[in-house]
Amino acid sequence: MAIPQNDLDRIQLWARERIPEEQWDEVRVEADVSQRHVDIVEVGPPWDGIGEEDRTPIARLRYTAKTGLWSIYWCDRNMRFHAYKDFEPTPEVQEQLDWLIDSGDPIFWG
């Protein structure tokens, strides 16, 4: 079972709303979707000014179809994701998104 479409729509809208549209040429937030998770990434211009855009992972939201729960993962400096222990899995993806904004934990937006 794939990620529920209404949750996916909510995540993508949330990502677009993080940065005002007039600043998107400088930085924006996007949701990269796979079958079981969504990576929240910060996208900026190429670091060298000529290559591909710079994509920095912020968090991973993982959906477990068997339980219907969403979990948050954080990304280390080696681009490996780890379960975030300070927030329990929840069936409401909006709770995960709110946590990313309101927690104040610099592990995500530091």
C-alpha cells in the first residue's frame, strides 16, 4: 500500500508554503516522494553557480502501511537517516509537520 494521497497532498502543500514564492529563486522546500517515505529537502542554487541545484535533506517522514503510522527521521552529516526518538509515530501526518516547525530542534532546521 502506498502513501495515502491526501497525506501526500498535505505534505507537498506544507513544503511549498515554507518559503514565500518570491524567494524561491534563492531557496525553497520540496517533498521528494518514494513508495514508503517522503524526504523534506531544502533546495538552493548550485553552490558553484553553474551545476545542479543544491538539495539538502531536512527530514524524512516514513509511512508504515501495516500500522497506518507516520514517523520522523533525521539526517546526519553522512546523509544517513535515523529514527527521531523525541516524537512518537502518529496516524496524522500534520502532527509530524507541525512538530518539524514548532519543536525548535536544530537537528532539522539548524
